[in-house]
Amino acid sequence: MNTSQVALFASLTIAGGLMGCNFAVAHEEFPSHPVKIVVSLPAGSGPDIRARIIAEQLTKMWGQQVVVENRPGGGGLIAVQAVLSTAADGHTLLFAPASTFIVLPAQKDKLPVDVNRDLIPIGLAGIEGLVVAASPKLGVNTLAELIALAKREPHKIIIVTNPAGTLPHLAARLLVELSQAPMTVLPYATGGSNEAIRDVMGGRVHVVVDGRPGLKGALDSGDLRALAIMSSERLPILPDLPAAAETVPGLTATGWFTLVAPKGTPGPIVEQLGDNLRKALETPDVRARLEKIGTPFRPIFSAELVRFIEAEQRLWWPIVKESGLK
């Protein structure tokens, strides 16, 4: 073999080796290291509880640790930016409550992100009707009694919620608007429902609107009294808790949660994430745990999920605009 033949053979050998490496990289199993799910609300909130149930199941499926990181603040913007600042490889995901897609897009002209453009919805991971709960010290047992008290004593009652722009905040404003009961809505900038519950229990405020998971401990202990749930109808697991619309027609506010990836995440990884999320949600134990804390739901994915989000945006954006958040 002459010198030129040796050089050619060497170059082909190197090229073949590089092709083999590229093939291996392209087909590297996902996930290749621990996965982080960022939640935009504090630990103990409804989205956080759901995310941890799902993360636990995905950890079992993947053999890689799936950790939940809480990044509250900014109406969800801080969490969105945290996810968008990472590599778009599926290893950092966002567990987004409805407000991420309802409020932030309405403010896109003022924000550095556009969630409709910058995030890829993977799958609907939960739905829950928000609960109106009061301190037992307030002396009301039903939503009708709360509204009657508010009309007798205008502006005395303070309703607390998660930060401004979250669905509980918008739902509380909707309650005041539709009932025509003069109550003050106070969104908490930080601390979420944990701080709100403490203030209701301490008598500093009177009513809280939030998802059942965040309120469950206080409801079970009797420190809070559930007055109504803002789902379209009563829940099978809570047949004695009236739907808010039974008292105030049209008063529905259903929280929902989606697992999303940053724009640029490879299509095959997005597809695998959707398939794996579907399998996790269909696991009997996971389904039972999620339905225990929320409303039974049918997971939806890809194009159907995008249409669902668009319909929710059309429903809530007028309320966002009226609230002054836009």
C-alpha cells in the first residue's frame, strides 16, 4: 500500500468512526441524566402536588431521577424564563398551570417571552375545579350565605388568592363580579395558598379561593370550611359540596395543568415525552391519586391540546383585560 493509499484508508477509517459516533449520539436514549420539572407556584400548592405525583411515576419509568423545582413569582414568568434558559433537550420541563397560557400571552407586548411561541405543550396533566373556602369563624356554611353577608356588610369580607394573574385570582374576581357582592380580592405576591390559609386561620382575612390539593389539609382539620366548588357540576367524590354555579349561574373556574417543553426540543423527544406522560397518567395508582385531589379528566395531547388552550384563552382573556392585567 503506497503513501496515498494509506492516507485514504486512514481518512475513511476516521470518517467511519465519526459516523458511528454521530449515529450513537443521535440515538442516545432519553433521558440520559436526571430530569427537572419546574413549577411556577410554591411547594404544597395544587400544581406542585400533581407534579410530584407524576415525577415519581416518571422516575420509575425512566430509571432517572425526576426532580421538582419550585420557582414562584412574576405570575409564572420566572418559571417560564428558568426553563427557556436551559438546553432544549427535554431534561428541563415546565409544569404550567392555566394562568401561564391565559395571562402571560395577554401581556406578551410587555414581556420578554411569548408562551404560545416559546413553549411546546406536551400533555394535559390535570383538571380541578377551584374551591371557595371560608373560616368557620365567619359563620357562613354556604356560598349563598357568604354572598348575603357581603351584601349586608359591604367590603368587610376579604378573599385571598395566589398571586395576581393566577387562575384563583381571576376566579375570585369573577365570583365578585357575577354575584354582585362587594368583597375585596387580595392576591398574595408570594407564599401562595399556604400563606393565605394561615391568614384565614388567624382571622386576618376571611375567604380563600384555591385548588383542593392546597386546601385539603386545612379542610380535613376543620380550619377551613368548603362552601362551593367552581367545577361545572358536583364531583362524584364530594357529592355534598355544591357547585358554585348552583348559587351563581355561570360561576365556573376550572384549573388545568400542562407539561410543556421549551421551543427547539427535538420532535422525537417531544413525542416520547407525550407517550411517557400518557402511560404515567394511565397507571392505576397515579390516576387514583390525581382523581382523589381533583376532577376526573381525560388527558389530551398535541393538536387537541393546542385547540383546548386556544379555547381557554378566548374564554378568559376578556376577564384578564377587565382586571387590568393586560
